[in-house]
Amino acid sequence: MERDDTAVEVNVNFTSEEINNNIEIIEVKYQTTYSEDTHYLLIETKLKSSTWSLQGIPNSSSRITVRATYLYGSRGGVRSGQFISEMGGELNYSRRSVKLTNGSVMIDGSMRGLHVGTYLFHKIVSWAKQFDPSFTVVPISVISGDADGENKDRRNKLYTNSGIRFIWEGAEGMGGQSDPTLKVSELIPYANWPNITRNHGLSALDNIWRDFSTLKEKSRGLRASKRYYRREYETIRARLRAIAGFLNFPGYIFCILLGLAIGRALGWYQGS
């Protein structure tokens, strides 16, 4: 029996890899009955793409990650540096498909209903629209456990406004997955966030530092006031002690004279 020692040559050629990071700050306003709250979020968008060829056949991959972090706000309740959301997507060129999620599309409860999710998901859909329109959108699954109260409407509107249609399992709008035949050409980069202002030049930092400086000035003023009132307190206390001593001086004299009189009467003191 003759053995075939012919080697199989696999030709892989990496041509490029590109990483692009973008940072911006958004100003999110929330109008209440009595006031208007303002929040600042840091939005980090990371794009990573690679191209290569296998046996002369071109191939590529691309990935996007969008992360939101809380910076500062006019009211308490959310701490600086708190994680708000992270969304992502991925291109699979060999399968001719695009994913629009990294496993979940969630927003921290403190920021729900403020269009932050719409703002982030718009970046994912806009990124996906650059690829071949015939590529398939990997099905997105939603569960009925997330469909409670207002969250159900917010979740479903986020997807349907972006052109994503669902096949529901059981009650409509509760749980199911997106249509597996959905194409990139059918996606809609839905942009509607009337309460959000983008600050590409990071100009919002000026407002943040200005507010921070104001708080520092107020703090210094309060500390100065505390020192002032402490000095006033000590001054008034010293004066009161002096007044009390003055008021008690006649009493001291009377007691001395009374003691001398009693001593003379008892013969303890004869005087001059």
C-alpha cells in the first residue's frame, strides 16, 4: 500500500485590522411637574474590523460596542461612574448575517423612558446599514418576563421603530423572536430623542466644571459662615461671662461686709 505524503497548503492572508474609538457626552433632560432634571452621560463607541483572505477568498468581520456611563446630574439618585447600558453588534461575513445585540438590550432603571436606549440602538442600526442590504439580521429574542407595564411598550417600540418585526409566541407583544428572514435593507435608523443633546466637542464638561466650581464656592462660603458664627458665639459667650461677673460683684462685696459684721458681733474680729 502506498502512502500519500502530499501536504495540503492553506493560504491565509491577513490584510488589515482597524480599531476606532469615539467618545462623546450627551445631555439628557427630564421635565417633571416642578422642575427640569438634567443628566450627563459619557457615550463610548468602539469599532473593530478585520479583513483577510482564505485560499484567495476575501473575508471580513466587524464589531461595534456602545457603552453609556453616568457622569453627572442636577439631582441625586444616580452616582457618578454608574454603568447605564452596553449594546453591541457583529458582522459575520461568511454567514452573510449581522447581529444587532450582544445578548441583551437593557437600560438601567434610573434612565428608562428618557430615550437613552433609542439613542444607543440607533448607533447599532446605523452601523449595520453600511453592509450588504441582502445580509440577514440574526433573530432577536425577547421574553415575557421583560414585558411588564410600560417596559413592554418601550421595548417593542424600540425594535419596531427600527424596522424589526417579530413572530410572537402566545400573547402578542409579550415573548418571541424577530423574523429570521429580515434583511439589512429593511432596517430603519430611527432617530428620535427630543430631550437629548449631543456634545461632540465635550462642551458639556464646561457646564459640569462650572457647576462643580459653584458648589465649591458655596461650600467655602458655608465653611466661612461656620467660622464666623463660631467666633460670634465665643465673643457673645465671653461678654455674657463678663456681664455675669459684673452683676455678681455687688453680691461678693455684700457677702464680705456681712461676714465682717458677723465676725465683729461674735468677737472674731475687733476691727481698728
